[in-house]
Amino acid sequence: MKTYCERLRELREKRGLKQSDIAQILETTQQVYSRYENGVNALPIHHLITLCRYYRISADYVLGLNAETPK
């Protein structure tokens, strides 16, 4: 099963986005977002919610509670 860090990277890369693009959406820096993808820092709930809305996916998918891939 993929970790949420791997899913964050996968979601971003499938859309051809850079870490800096997602950081801008989250109103943070690229360095901070990179730490989420690399598992150095935990993803805050408010950023999880923002990403779920942006990607139009459930938090269950990101957290690995649902294996269904988003459309």
C-alpha cells in the first residue's frame, strides 16, 4: 500500500505540476511542500483539505484508506 507521501507525489506528477505549483496553492513554500512529499514533516489537516478540494479526491484516498484511484 502506498503512503500518503507517495500519493501526494503521484497526484502532482500525473498532472504535470511542480512542487512549487502545489506550494503556491497551499500558500507555503516549495521547501515545506517537499518535506510533506518526503515524509520529513506531517501534512497538516488544513493542507490535506485544500489538496482534496484541488484534486477533487477524498482524504481516504490520500491517506491510503481507500485504494480506488481518482479519475
